[in-house]
Amino acid sequence: MNMSRTRGERLVVIGGDAAGMSAASQARRLKGPDELEIVAFERGNFTSYSACGIPYWVGGDVTDRDRLIARTPEEHRARDIDLRLRTEVTELDLARQRVRARDVDSGAESWTPYDKLVIATGARPIRPDMPGADAPGVHGVQTLDDGQELLDSLARTRGRRAVVVGAGYIGVEMAEALINRGYQVTVVNRGSEPMSTLDPDMGRLVHEAMEGLGITMVNDAEVTKILTGDDGRVRAVATQDREYPADVVVLGIGVRPETTLAQAAGLPLGTHGGLLTDRSMRVRGHEEIWAGGDCVEVLDLVSGQERHIALGTHANKHGQVIGTNVGGGYATFPGVVGTAVSKVCDLEIARTGLREKDARRVGLRFEAVTIESTSRAGYYPNASPMTVKMLAEHRTGRLLGVQIVGREGAGKRVDIAAVALTAGMTAEQMTTLDLGYAPPFSPVWDPVLVAARKAAAKVRSSL
Amino acid sequence: MNMSRTRGERLVVIGGDAAGMSAASQARRLKGPDELEIVAFERGNFTSYSACGIPYWVGGDVTDRDRLIARTPEEHRARDIDLRLRTEVTELDLARQRVRARDVDSGAESWTPYDKLVIATGARPIRPDMPGADAPGVHGVQTLDDGQELLDSLARTRGRRAVVVGAGYIGVEMAEALINRGYQVTVVNRGSEPMSTLDPDMGRLVHEAMEGLGITMVNDAEVTKILTGDDGRVRAVATQDREYPADVVVLGIGVRPETTLAQAAGLPLGTHGGLLTDRSMRVRGHEEIWAGGDCVEVLDLVSGQERHIALGTHANKHGQVIGTNVGGGYATFPGVVGTAVSKVCDLEIARTGLREKDARRVGLRFEAVTIESTSRAGYYPNASPMTVKMLAEHRTGRLLGVQIVGREGAGKRVDIAAVALTAGMTAEQMTTLDLGYAPPFSPVWDPVLVAARKAAAKVRSSL
């Protein structure tokens, strides 16, 4: 039990990935070791790595696992961060301002007091509660260790049939990875179309493109069982209707905030199970506790309600804000607009703001339009088709959301809408946005402007 | 002389390219031929073509001239627009609301009365007033006819030495076009670095990249004479220092508003020689006259002053606004933020807002930062370096401008800043923008966010 307090304040960080270590690093930048001792607990073997990069490592685009690691444990320690790997925090004692941690290898436990605490415990993958879900050959892709296990499993397997369960970002990215590895890929999806973060009409475009890539897309399918062979290894995935033979199965059915510790300590959780913070990323009602990354809920600036979004870019921003505040500065995270971008082979998929059902759920009436355009001037080589859907609020015309499906140049166009959403622009205001134009980069009316014109017209005609 | 007025109002449009024909088309959409007669005069042979596409046609990326034509004369006529090609308007008679037009071929002149008038006379290229400027082998690239003449000239010339005069957008695009055609290209530039629409430190990056492409870049050079051989054809370009042998010369030294008619009629012109309009694109002080495209000045929303920008995307927007207003609707063009994007081979160049000297000129004090980042996550294949420069106002931190030089994925990132400028965001506000992130699309901190963080920090530390 280490109760010695020889120096200034002590910051304890729970979780050694993006949010936690960004917070630790930023706090260290602002306060030296004499002012602030920093102890960080990580139950795994790695720090500050890009979980978002795992599909590209599995698919072979990234050849070296270590390239996914932004900062190693040694680098953190060289900055006077007392990083304790393979050490899991098992209890928060808020009354006495201390955490209990267990050495994963020895099982030894000890308490560490804190003056300030950062909770960055991340998310845990949803694992289906069904027979066979833990069989050899069934893999998640949440951590670097998961990725290594999957790669080892692929190396051991002679068969070439892969089933991906789930058709969200992870699902489609893993479908691409397995196609790149030469597998026959079947994606089994509970929803009516892949990418349920899009409206189904846009998801349909993803569906068609995936089939064009040779991926078998099975929608409206509930996985009921994972079947194993005599050797105990996975041999098929069963749905309500039929069986899909599988030499390897990848689960990509989403994540939930990992807030077991926080819940046990009575910290405030939202309806999605994530910690609730204020704008400075402080846990609500707790002056000395901050939380960020995949374990928190964030304010959706468009709907006005909290959401749970597990995304490295948010985790890094949270960490930066927390570290600044812990270090005595001032920073806030105002919220998100729900931007996400992904790709499956050369198909780019992007969204920001609200889908139709999100808007309805929060009582917003809207006009929706969909347009077809191209990534470059139509006469320029490699101009590729792009579909843009836009939702604008009825009457006010305020932008509510944009979804884009296309090829090269489609994905990052969503940033235009992300900034416009943040600024509260109307579709009409967007029609005169001064966006970059030259034939290799855009038609003379950028696709987002074409959508804005149509949305603005529809808003006007519905008044 | 045609004074017959058998129908409703008559709209006369002067100029058959983007602004004029967009206005005519939009007005026609809103008002049928019984309500509104539309007469459009164009002195050339083409309508509604992409002048911006000419370098790519010359360079061979676009193989067919007709692909640059968005709408042919026949298509316009099919929509009941009385289009008169090869007919030049020679006089505006505001008092009697009529224009005098001359048939270019026959020389015959006649007056046409109007109820409403749209002036879309475009811009004229700056031609150097020096010996040899009109010699065979010296070409502008303003019109489709110019492009055809240049292509014919290239086909006739055995030599492979090209000199491009001017290093702005047209200059660098033509350098690329001529490299693609197998020429040895020398670019002679009056400024200290190419791309004077960027600050010189960013122009330096373009300079280095152009040299890396094998283009000879001559800065600080004033062309004094164009030398011709015994056959009368160009043989060299002379500057104050030396001669550059040339089998073909392309002039890309900018354009000025073509407002000869407007000036003669006493319409209001700004300090850049362009027509001054109000927000509905109506010529100031003239209820029934609109103007748009390359012949007008536009309000720069960042500096608060008028500028002249010849760019097809603005011309199309102006035409849309004018046509809507002429057709009895309501639309405005609020102004520009000065966004432009270009490329020379695989180098992408973008800018929006104010350069350092623009800010100083209008009395704005600023903090400037420059950062290096990459187009994708550093570990993802083909992540390419990108330099982002950002100017933020001293004290307020308001974004003033962004310049980007990089490879694939650099150019259109400027749209993020263009929207943020329009919304009046500060660098600090930009640091939490919810931009699209996934490893194939961006580092976890988008390069624009990295620049915003550094700019915000510099603003804070200078308080």
C-alpha cells in the first residue's frame, strides 16, 4: 500500500490508450513532475495505439503492428509518467480518493491515492451471448491483442471462408481486410441494409457496392448460434434461416462504454451507459474527476441529447481538454455533430448530423433530398459518381444532416457539412458557400452545394 | 432595328458563358416565354463552357473540346432563349433601355430594347504591351478558341521548349499541361515565388515541387520582349537579365474585368475595374440591371472590401442568383471568402481568406502558424505530407485565412476553413470541430485541426 505523498498533487489515470494518455501527456506539458505526479494504470500491454487502424493491419495495408502505436510505454515513462502496464484498476474509493489496482500477472493488489482522477476505461465489444461465441476462430478486433490473435488464426486456417457478423464501420472495414487477404467474405447483418449509421436508402448503395466487390451481404439476419467442428473450432454461423460455413468469424457488432468501475462507485451514467461529464470533461458533480474517450457520452449538438460514440478522434480531443484543465489551463469540449467516415475498398461512406429516424426521435420535422453528382468536373478523368443526401429542418431550413456515398473524394466532403452543422447554417446559406473549385477537384457546383440547393428549394416550397 | 414588343417583358443578356447563360436559364425556369422573352448576345462561337477546363484539354487529360461545353447554343434555344452568337454588343443606352449589337460577320448593327438587362461580359486577359506579344506562337488560354489555336500551334511546332509567362493558377496549370505534352517548360514569374495568391513561404513549397517535376522556375523576372525568328514566329522570351528560348509561349498573367461597355454607359465600377452590385447582384443604383461573373467585383467577407475574382464557380452562383431575381424570386450572393484550389501534377495548392499582406492592408493584426502533417494516418499507405498555414486575428482569435500545399487530399481540405471563415469561427472553436476521421482519410487530428490548435495557442500566448 503506497500512501507516501512526497511531492505535489497526484493525478491518477485509469486507461492507457488515447483519452487517458493524451490527458496525461497534456497535463505533463503544463505541469512538471514536482508539481504533479502522474500515475497511469493500463491492464493491457500497449499504450496510445490506434484501434481504428486494426482492420488495415489485419488486411495487410499496415504491415507492422508497432506502427499503430503512437507512443510507447517507454516514451511515456521518459516524460515522467509513472505508467503501470498489466495493472487493472478494480475499485474506485471516492470517499477516500483512492483506487485499488491489481497486478494482472501476480494478482497482488494495492491502493493508490489521487488528488485528481481521469477515467478513460474505454469501451468493451458487445459479444453475443450464444453457443460457440468463444470458440477458437471467433474473433473481436477491439485491441491490438485481438488483432494479433486474428492474424495468427488466419495463418493457421487453411479454409478461405470468412463470416463477419455486423455491418457497421468495423464490419465493413473487416470485410475489406478479409477480401484483401483473399477470403470469400459473407457479412451477416441484423439490419435491413449495411451501415445502419446511414439511412437505409443510402445503406442500400453500400450494399450494392459490397456485392460488386464480391462480398456476400446477408441482411435482416439474426445470428442464433456459432457452430463448431469436432476440433472445437468454428465451422459455421447459424441464423434463423440457414447456416453460413466459416473458417473464421469476426465479430463487429458494436461496443458499449466500459463503466463497470464508475457504476460501482456511483458515478453518473447516461442512458447509453456512458459517464456523464460537463463541458470541461469533468464527471458531473465531481470536482476532481474527469472522464473521456469511449467510456463517456457526448452531447450531440444537433439533437441536443447525449450519444455514445467510440471514435479515436473524440478520445484524443477529450484527453487534450482534460489534460489542459488538470494542468491548470482552460479548455472545453462542446460536443459532436456525429461525423464519421469509412471505406470498403474504394467505396467511401460518410455521414454527419442526424439520420431521418434520429430527427424524428427528437421531434424535428425535416425535408430530405438526395442528389447525384461527381467528385470532379464531369469532363475530367476519373470523375466518379457521388450520392449526397441532405436533411434540413422544416421551416427554418437549418441543416440537420448529410450522408455521402461515393468513390475517391466523397468521404472527406462530409467535413463541409460538419462545419456547417457546428455553425448552425441553413441549407440556403450553404448554397453560396465559397468552396474550392477547379476541374480536378470538383464540379463547378460542388456536390454538397447541389444538395443544399435542392434542400433549400424543398424547404421553401413546403412553407 | 427591332422595336416590336409583342410579348411580356424582355430580358437581354450580354455574354453567353457561365454567368449570363445561368441567369438566362434560371429566369426561364421561373418564367415561361409568354411572360419573359430572353435575348442573349454572345460575340464568340460557344456558350456555357468551362474555361477552367482549358488547361486540361491542352494537356490531354480532356480529349474532346466539346466535353467542356456544359450547354450548347441549340440546347439554350430549345429552352426558348433567343441566343445570338457572333453578335457583339457595342453600346448600352441606359436612357432608352436598349443595347446596340453588331453581327461580327456582316458588320450589321441593330438596337434591341430591354426591360431587364444582365451584364455578363466576363474578363479579358492581360496582354503585355511589348514587342512580339502578338507573334505567332504566343498564346493566351482564355477562350475555347484560344485553346484550339494553342493546340494547333503545338501540333505545328517541332521544338519542345515552352515558356509560360506568369505563375498563378493558369501559369502552373499550363506548366502541367505542357509537361504532359512532353515539353521542356520554363515558367517566368514576376513575383518572388510562384502562386502569389499564397504567402511567399507557401509559394516556396510550390516552387520546390515544380522544380522537382522538371519545370524550370524563374522568379523575380520581368518579361521585356518577345523575340521572333526570321519566319516571324516566337523564338525566345527576354527578361531584364537574359533570354529563354521558346518554341511556344503561353501567357497566364491574369485577367481584368471586361467592362468597356459598362464604363462607357456610366455604370458604377470599383477600384479593380469591375462592376459594383448589391447583394441581389443588381448593379448599384440601377433597378433593372444585373451583373455577374468575371466582370463584377465581389465582397470579400473576411476583409470587408471588394475584390475581383475570375472563377467559374462564382460566375455560376451569380447567374443563379440573378436568374432567380429576374424571374421574380429572391436570392442573394453574400460574398466570398476567397477560396481557390489548384494543382500542378500531383501537387495540390489551396487557399482561402487573407494572406499576411491582405490582412495588413486592411488593418488586421494576426498570428500566423505553419504546421506539417499528413493526408492520412501516418501508418496508412500513401499518407503524404501536407503543410497548413493558418492566420488568426490577434486578440479575438478569429480565423482569417488558411493555405495548404500537399499531395492527394490536401486541396479540398481548404473547404473546412472556407466554411469556418463564413461562420466567423475562431481558431479555438475550430480545435473541437467534429471532422471525418478514419485512418485512410486523416490522422486522428486532421491537419486543419493541428493548425487550429497551434494558432489558438499562439493567440492565447500573445494576449
